[in-house]
Amino acid sequence: MHRSAVDITPLTHLGVLAVRGVDARKFLSGQLSQDVLALRADRVELAGLHNPQGRVLALLRLVAQGPDDVLCVLPRAALADTLALLQKFLLRAKATLSDESALWQIGGLASTPQALPDPVGSALRAPGNNGETVIWRHASDGRLMCLRAATHVVPAESSPTDEGAALAAWQRADIAAGIPEITPATRGEFVAQMLNLDVQGGISFTKGCYTGQEVIARAHYRGRVKRRAQRFRLAAGPLPAPGEKLELEMDVAGTKIRRSAQVINAVADQTGIAGIECLAVAAFAAAEPATAEAATAEAAATADAPTAGSANETPARAASALPMSYSLPD
């Protein structure tokens, strides 16, 4: 895949897990939070794979291929573990699972000559000499993604440095849009709603059972999720790793407050002007403690947050909250 008149960013960090066979959709629907049986050719849907505690093990974009087969787009770093876990539950289902990353090219597009409906996930299919290309709306900021067969090698028109910068810019735009990415470092760290999967259409609350459904449904119908993925800008310093726990010091209406946060993804601006942006799970505004002492007390009462006293022991990083492309529930 190369840079052309239609500017394409090679998303080489992503891979493709193929699920094929007459039972492929039925099998996936029993494992994922999305209604795979209802997956349409003109939609690409977000789905989560969870453990019994409702914590996210993988995030996948589901692309229908024919009446039965489904292609799952996810980070290559998470693909082997995801395939192995799904394989354990395959049992007698008439389906096969395989890593088809080498057979596909995945790219990000800032624009396209072909019109797409506005809703995120809307897809169109364009036939070509080397097979069908699927293009879908990736985010409400206008960016698109495309998936096409890797049937031939296209000579590179940009250097690895250029492509690395383009990929970093794409990932930074994902953070700005509030789109999380789960890698081995964050596997099993967050309940579905902490990643805002309910806000982004990644959970069907009307489909049949799947692993983790009880916990996810309980959080939806009975209680308010107090900690959710949010976007922050950090002051200069080391780039936080996925899964790292931070103490953020923020100025809210002239008052300094601390918020415990756990990083999902972080990207540094290569120009050094905009600093570090990250997507991190923290108490969101409506549930935010008013003081550093209250934040410490909440952290002590939260099972997956730092223990009491950690706010005093961990150096705080100056941070500010930034908007995302969607609103969190009241």
C-alpha cells in the first residue's frame, strides 16, 4: 500500500483474523459483545471479546465476507492470543480460525473520492482486478479505513520515517476521537464500559449470551460506571506505557485536583509543540472527586485503582482534560 492521490496511511500494526465456515457467525456471536448474526455487508462493527468478569481481552472490527465468513481487524500484537482463546471455544462448530494478516492490506484514509453515509461504521465495497476493497467510516472526524487483498507488492513512495510519522499521526487522531486500542499490556484491565464500548456501539444489549455478558449488562442496567476512558494532554515527560497508572494533577476552576488514571494509549507529538496526548481510564467529570484527599479515598475504595496513600507516594503529572468526538453518559 502506498501514498497516492488518495492519501493512504499504511496501518501495519493491524492484522486480520479470519473466521470462516457455515457456523462462523454463530460462533462469533456467542463469544463477542456484538450481534454478529446481524452483521451487514454495508457495515463494519466494533466488538469486544471479554473474560467472565466483563474485562476486555480484545477489540475487533468485524467485516462481513460473504454470507458466513467474517474478517476481524485488530492489533497484530493481540492477534495470536485472541486466536488461541477463540480456538478453545470452537469445539464442534463448523468454522475455522486463521491469521490472514499476510493476505490483506489495511490502510487509513483522510478522504476518498467515493461518498459514504455519515454514521461511523458505514461501509462500501468496490470491486477491482485484485479483489474487493472494503472502505468504512472509522470515526466521526471523517477518517476512513480500507481493507483489500495483498495480491501484489506496490513500490514504496515514502520512507519508513515518513510512514512511521503518518502512523503516529493516525494513532493520535484515534486518541482525539476517543477510540481505544487493546494490546497485550492492557488485556483484561478494563470492563467494557470503561472503554466506552457502549457509547461507540460496540455492545449489543439485545443479542444472546456471550462471555462477560452478565457483568456488562449489570453495569448497564443497574449502576453507573464511575470510571471511563477520557482524553488528556500531559506535560512534558516520559511517554507513559499502555497499562501504566498515573496520578494526574489538574486545574479545575482554579482548584488543583488529582485524578488516578490508567493509560490505554499514548502518543507524543513529534514536533514537541502539542506534548503528549493519551486516552486513559479515570473518574469522569460528573463523578470526579473535588479534592486530592477525596481522590485518594476513592482510589482506596476502587478495586482496580491504586491503593490508599498512592496519591502521596506517586509524583503527579500536570495534565488537562481534552474533548473527544462523543459525549459520555450523564
